[in-house]
Amino acid sequence: MVAQTGKNKGALAKAKTFFRGVKAEIKKVNWPNKKELGTYTTVVLVTCALVSFVVWVLDIGIHELLELILG
């Protein structure tokens, strides 16, 4: 039982150290401002829409091609 308590304290200390490191790294992050965030969001949404459109067109094309081949 004593050995488990020692392991738990070690694990707790390791977790505490880990989260201190995470906090320190988060403070170093250069977060985007509102304008940049809006621009990045727009780019992601437009890219998703374009990729979805291309996949949709390819799906229809492959479907039509298979209809021609298989009848």
C-alpha cells in the first residue's frame, strides 16, 4: 500500500509538472486577432466548399461512366 502511495505522488507530481509546461507553452502562442481569425475561417470554409464540389462532380462523373459501361 505504501508503494502505491509513492507512485501516486510521483504521478501527481509528473502531472503537475506537465500542466505547468503546457501553461508556459500556451503563453508563447501567437494567437490571431479578430481580422486574421475571420480571414482564416473564410479560407477554410471556401476550401471545404470547393473540395466538396469537386468530389461531388467526380462522383456524378463516375456514376454516369458506370451507367454507360454497365448499362
